[in-house]
Amino acid sequence: MTITAKGTAIRPLAPGQRARLMVADIDGGTPRLVHETSGSALEAPNWSPDGRWLVYNHDGLLFRIPADASPGDGRGPEPIDTGGITDANNDHVLSPDGATLYLSAGDGHIHAVPFAGGPARRVTNTRRPGPFRHFLHGVSPDGATLAYVGVEPWNGDEWGYRNVFTLPAAGGPDTRLTDSPAPADGPEFSPDGEWIWFNSEHGAATPGHAQLFRMRPDGSGLTQVTFDERVNWFPHLSPDGRHVLYVSFPPGTQGHPADRDVLLRLTTPEGGGHRDVLALFGGQGSLNVNSWAPDSRHFAYVEYPVGE
């Protein structure tokens, strides 16, 4: 497939730095390199529900590559036709049946495109007072509902009010689930559809000290799951519901910046048995969206080493 559009959302890499798309096993072992870039970063892999593909964004475009590919085997990335969208960011998910790719774009909206490529359909609404940005993170197991972070101005900061919303995947009125100045991000459904997981600074004594939370899809039952000194982002439930994979930043981190020494950690849905799986140089772009394989044993991520 040849796409002539040029990407318009480029994240430059430092001299000597690379973006490496990797696959790891939850039981350890040496991670496997799938693909790498230099000059500009690839980000945020998804794993297709049938196990065949990894999907990622690069320079504002979306690509897929066989999940078992390796450099030099002749099976490089293929561009996905996103209907003229050239500024897709690192918030994208696949529908449970694998037929639709939902993505967030530079216009602040969420769009749907066929995974095979084709015209884009805007999903999100426009009737809101003032600027409002939508950042997609989750789709319900039945494919009917999207979960996203809505960003609104607050206290003089255009990015200051970040809360969790849901929206029908077919379009329609959205529902606010949180309404707090404590920033939230990364909302994602559990595989049984009973919970929405996310990170938040709710109740934090120190600004930026995000922890993992879950709540019911109607916003009830808010429960904090992690309580440590590190800054924890982007919880991802494995397809079998047994594991929660997340990225953990050093204490004192503000937000989810790039180019940090971070840990990828596992816990249980009840918050027990925390275990470090990998240490890497990354952060932003490494694990923004769910990248579990259907077997619930493997996951994809991106690291950004310099000079190795």
C-alpha cells in the first residue's frame, strides 16, 4: 500500500537516539526487536485482536507491521490510509473485532477509520463552549463505547482541567465521569467491561503524583489501586483480566515526559503482587495505549535509547 500524504506531527529524536518497537514476555527474557527508527519517533503500539499486527503512530501517520516481524526480514511497516489525517497522535485503539481504528488527531477530535484504510468519520461532538480536546484511550468490550480524556482550560492553563468521559462509538452525547481539577489520563475498560481504569492525581499531596485508579463505567466506585512513591501512568488490563501493566516514572515527575528512566510494572486488578518487568529509557510514547497480545503473555512497547 502506498500513501502519498506526509505526516505533520513529527517528534524529533536527539542525535544518536533511536525509537525501538519491542515485544516482551511477562516472565522475562530478552525482549525482541520488531522495528526501529532514527530521526523521528514512532510511538504507542496497539496489538490487533487477531494477533497478526502491531499498530503505531509515526510523524502523524499510522502504520501496521506484522507482530512477528524483525529488522531485515522484508516485512516492514505498511501505512494505514486514515482518510487524509496527517496529525494523528499517540492515542489510538482498535475495535474489539479489529475492523475499526479509532484515533485522536490534531484538531482535538476522535476519528474512526477502517483498519483496512479508508475515509475518516469524526466521532466526537463540536457543541462545547470554549476550546475542548479529546484524547482517546479505551473502547468497551462490546465496541459500543469509547473512553477518553477531555481537556479544558482551567485557572489560566489551557491544559489545566483533564477529566474522564465516555462517548458512543457510533457518535452521540458524551458523559462526564470525573469533574475535578486533579488531572486524570489514560481511561481504559477492563476486559469484562465492569471497570474503567485510569491514572489520576486525585487526593495527591504532591502535584504530579499520579497513581492508578479504577471506577465503574457510570463513574461510581472510585478506588485507588497503587499507593507508592513513584508516579504511575497508563494502566492496561491484559485480555484475560489477570494483569495490569503500567509505566512508572521516578518520584517527583510531572506529567508523563519523554526521555526518562522508567519502569514497566505489573500488578493484579486488586493492586497486589507489584513486579518490575523492564527498566528502559522512554516514557512518553512507550506505553500510552493498550499493547497486550491476545495471549495475555506478551506485550509491545517502545524504548528510546541514545548512543547504544
